[in-house]
Amino acid sequence: MSPAGKAALVAAAAVAADQATKALVRTTIERGDQVDLILGIHLVNVRNRGIAFGMFSGGGVVLVLFALAALVALLVFFARHRDRPLVWLPTGLLIGGATGNLIDRTREGGVTDFIDLPAWPAFNVADMCITFGVLTLLYVLEGPSRHGRR
């Protein structure tokens, strides 16, 4: 499979997992309620109308345009670096995570967050994909094999 095909598969899986979990939360937990799990971890049903940690809440169309611009920039980056080993993985995670949250933002006016850890704002599967995508991208760009060639 080509790197673009792998990235598309990862992105599709991320969007599917994100949207399925959010739909499950929206249908089983009333907005604003919480379900206690273990060790202070809760499932909640909250809306984030901003970006990370609720910053820029109420940004509306501006946030959607920013997300679209970031997706375009990511696609350009991928097109220029698709020969780099494993670059398809962070690309797929980032595209999938951003798309999952963008779907919520355009359909619901805000992102459904549902995982609530102690002393941390609630988040969702798309947020996890974005976080792991950034960490994986850093590894792909600066990991051990890159340092060995210098």
C-alpha cells in the first residue's frame, strides 16, 4: 500500500472511532452529566466551543477556517515528505483527529468531549489522535534514525 493509502486508512479509522464514541456518549450520557469509572476518571458529555482546553471559545467560523487551513498545510507537508519513513502515520492521525473534531464543530457548533481525567480538561478520541500524531511526527522528523545520519 502506498504511503498516501496508509495515511488515508489511518485517518478513516481515526474519524470512525472518534465519531462512534462521541455518538455513543451523546446517546447514553445526558449533556453535563458524568459517569464515574475508576481512580477519579469520569465519562462526561460536554461541549467545547473553543480549541485546546476551551481557548478561543466562540470562535465559530474562524476556528473552522483555521482547522481547514491547518489540514491543507498538513497535506502540503505530507506531499513534500511522503518518502520519509512512517510519515504516513502522524499524517493520518492528524488528519483523522482534525476531521473528527471539524465534523462536530460544523454539525454541533462545538466538539463533544467525554474523557475526564483528574486535573485535566475533558477530551475525546480525536484529541488523542492529534496528540499522538504530533508526538509521532516529532519522532519521525527527529527520531533516532535522523540523528544517526547527522
